[in-house]
Amino acid sequence: MKRFIILVMLVLLCSVSFAKEFDGYRGRYSRISTNASTVEVVASDASDADKRAADFVCDGVADEVQINAAIESLVGFGGKVQLSGGVFRINDTIVLRGSDTSDTASGHAIHLSGAGIGATKLDATDTLAVNMMEWLPTEASFWVQVSDLTLQGNISNETTGHGIFAANDNGGLPNDMFIYNVFILSMPENGMHFDDAWGYKITDSISEFNGGDGIFIKGAQCYIDNNFLAFNNSVTHGGGMRMNALINSTVKGNNFFNGEVHGLHLNSVNNTSITGNTFRGNKDKGIRLDEGQYNSIVCNTFSNFDDLQDYGISLEDDTDGGLRGNMITGNSFIGQRLLPITWTSAQGALNSLTYIGENIADEPIIENKVVTFTNKSGGQVVGGDVVTLNATAAGTEFTTTTTAGDDRVLGLVVETIEDNADGFILTVGDTIVSLMKVDGTADIAAGDFLSTFTTVKIAQLASAGDMAFAIALEAYITDDSAGVIRVKLIEPRKL
């Protein structure tokens, strides 16, 4: 009886071994159980011992086939796809899959993990012209993790393809993605590209030398921290990271280095904290904020490198009130080529709810005071017009004047304001763009004080006894009233 039992066991063992060696699956091993929690996939250059123990073995030709099969084997109940050390050759997209429930206790999350950045490398073939990894669910999907590996693109051979891509392109929101300890480089487009990203966390990762941005992200409630984004080459978006229509998120402790244009480009980003980051040597701006509201840019460091970074922070507003309620304080600026903080606007100034507070710089910080007043001039005024307090005002009305050196001078109109309508008036600060209208009959030199002129809505060289309200930052010496120059508005003072 004992001999019979031993014989049966030997037959079964040989059958399993034969099945592993010759499963008909293009020479790969495949012993996956449908209820396994971890599936092991080994590279073609793995050891023989690792191959014998693995669930899938790649041959170095189109290794996404085995990786996708491993991921699919876990759909519906979750688990981990563990990639071995070594090189995986990727010739088509790795399709990421998530859970159909947001319940973390369900165990449906799928985690694709390598053996470490220095150990596991996914290398694009020369002809790969699609995303290396993507998550495009057909219905709401949750909890995908990618970690501990390197993705090497083929930017020298192709012009299309992101490293990791997730979007709502197929009708389902990809929620709650976690990326950590991942190194992405040389992708033809963005290192990471996420549309409709909800609840994403990207941490302890590197994205560099990509043809587009290191990270592009749009969505809400994302946390991006301790990443290194360098030498990314997006001319359109900036380079390091572009955040588009993102809300309620945190960007903390990242390093933005040598972006082709900007380190961090924020477009229509609201209620987001930008804290404790380092911006160095980006070729135009460390941070560019377009149309953002109620963001905090606090305790960041901006430094130059190879005389590249023109501005630390640039605030840009193309619509009425697009920049509102932002706080910029506690930042450190060292060696910006032009200015630590600057703004440009279709209206010519920041609105009254944006605060530029105590920052540290080796160049002057631009601070602007903009107030909202009612137009009582009897007609329309436009950006660049000089206005005065209305003599019968309740304290918040303005008009125009033809009195030289008028004591009631208020400031500079920064947007088109119809009669009896409210609008923004810059009273203190730097126009940056050449907006103030001046008369040059009396030559104006840079540094001269300016006052109101006898022609309506125009400034002139101030004389003794005039109420000066601005300092010219450039000259105008033509004998006409057609001058338009950059100025710095000051609290009015009697000369």
C-alpha cells in the first residue's frame, strides 16, 4: 500500500513538472491559481531558479503579454503582480486594472510592483508608439498601485506615448491611484499623464528627460510629494509639472529642476497648497499660475541655475477676477534673472483678494494694492486711464480730472469699466506691462515722479506743489500725449 501511494505521488509530481515546462503558452511557465494573492512574473534574464518558481516567465520579446495576463488573473478579487529584477521589453501597452468597488476592505485592489528602481526595468522597444502603461476603465474603477520599478521610453525613435496614462476615455473614472518609488525617463510625451484624476497620490518618484511634462494631472484631491522632476522638455506646458483644472490638492516637498519653460504650471487650479518645494534653473518661471483661486504658495525656495530662471512666481490673469484669493508668503528667492514675483493681466493688476505677503529675496518683491471703486466719470474708462476720487463720493467712487497735480488722484484703471459700474483700480504697485498713459511735453525720465495732467485720464511729469502718485520706470520724451509707460504707483505725496 505504501509503495502504491509513493508511486501515485511521483506520477502527480511529474505531471505538474511537465505541465509547467510545456504549457503551450509560447514557452512561458503558467501555474496561476485563480485565487492567488500574489502573482510572480520574471524577466527573460532572471535566474533559472527564479523562472522555475514563477507564475509567468517572459522571453524578452513582448513581455507586456505576460504582465497583462498576470494582471487579468487578479481582476475581480485583487492582489499583487510582482515583477522580478531584470529587464522587461515592452512592445505594447500594459493595461492596468482596478477594483470595481471603493471599499478598501474588499481586497480587489491590484498592485503592480517591481523589485526596486535599480532592479526592475521596463524598456520600450524602438517601435513602441503608444502609452507604456494605461488605466482606461469602462466604469468607475479604484485602487491601482504601481511601485518600485523603472520605465525607460524611446524618445529618440518615436514622438507619441506617455509613461503612465489614466483617463476617463472609455466612460469610467479611474479613482485612487498610488504611484511610489517609480523612475520614468525618456518618454516621447509626458512621463505621467492623468485626466480626471481623483484621489491620486504620487510620491518618492522621478520623472525626467521626457518630451513633454514630467507629470500632467487634472482632477481633485490629489497629493503629490517628494518627487524629482528634471530636464523635461514640454515647450507648450512648461516642463516639470502641469496641473490643469485641479482642486483641493497638495504639492509638497518636490524638486523642480531645469524645466524647458516652467517648473510648475498651474492652470485654473483652485484651493490647492503649494508648500516646501524647490524650484531651480527652470528656463522661464519657477511657478506660473493662470486663473487660479484660493491657492496658497508658501515656504517654497526659488534659485537660479546657469542664469536661466527669469521669474520665481508669475501670476497671469486673462479674465476678470480669474486670479482671486491666492496667498503667496514665506517664500525664498535667490538670484532670479529678472524678478522674484511678477504678474501680467488683461486688466493690468491683481484683484484685491490676492495677497503677496512676507517673502525673502535678493531683489525687490512686487506687491500690489488693487481696490474696487464705482465709475462716476460719466463715461467708460479703460486700462491705463488715470482717475481721481469723486468729490461727492461716499468713499468708493471715482471720476476723471483735467486738473494738473490734482490732490484727489486715486490711481490707475486696470480694466474696462462702464459708467456707474464697479471695477478695479491699482493704487500701489508695479504695472509690469506698459499701461499708464502719459504726456511727454515735459520730458519724463526713469525715476521721475508723476501727477495728473490737464488732458483727461493722462499723467505728466510732476512739479513742485503737485500731488505725485507714481514713479516712472522708463522714459518718455516725445512732445505728445500718446505715451504709454511702465510705472510704480505709490501712496500719493505732496511735492
